Amino acid sequence: DADAGSNGWLQYRLDSGAQDRFIVDALSGAVVVGNATLDREERSSYRLVVIATDRGTPPLSGTATLTVVLDDVNDSRPRFIRPVQTISVNESTPPGEVIATLTAEDPDLRPRLEYYIISVEAKDDGNNPVDGLQQSFGIDFYT
């Protein structure tokens, strides 16, 4: 404010837009994150209207619009669409034949999912564990 004395002293306040998420310092106009958590998966941006009012008589004010765009961080764990599946495979299935397709989702922006087989558990006809089958199965790392 170009006015002199108390006519040039400004007080700031948030007029609209996510008062539960952001706070405007009344004296400096600094916009800070409030006590609420920001989550890009919940909402990707906020539009805040800030008012600056001088202490003149009559008080005059101006407004500014601040758009806050949230950058994404890797804060959501991937989940499989069908996390438990049972399939039957013919014993004469040739090597390289696709026997199942598993699909996972990640709500983070532009996720890069990678797939791994971490264990193979098998049992014989007598319901006894069969070891050494880890190399019998493969998975496409990216799909």
C-alpha cells in the first residue's frame, strides 16, 4: 500500500478456498499449510483468494488469487485388482505360455509399477511341499 502511516498498514486474510488446509499470516501475508494433510490423490489443486485490507478510514482492500498445485509423491502403495487367484494349468503347457495375467493399480500420478515373483509354493499329489520350482515360472517385469 503506497499510503503513509496506518493507512499503509496491511492486514491479510483468506477469503475463500480451503480454509481448513491453508492459513494466511495476518501481518505478513505468508500462506502456510495448516494442520490438515494435503493429499494429491484426494485433491490435486486449491484456489485461494486472499484479501489485503489497509487500516485507513475507510479501509480499502485488494484481492489476489493463488492457485496451489500439489506435486505428487510416491505415498500410495500399489494394490492388485484380484490379490488372490487360483488357476488350473495343464501339465503339458509349453514353456513361455502365458498362464495368468495379474493387474495392479497405483493411485499415484504416473506410477511405474514393476512385477516380481517373490516365492513359489507348490505341493505334490500327497500334499507335500515341493522345493526348487522358483525357476519354473517367469514374469514380465513391466507388464
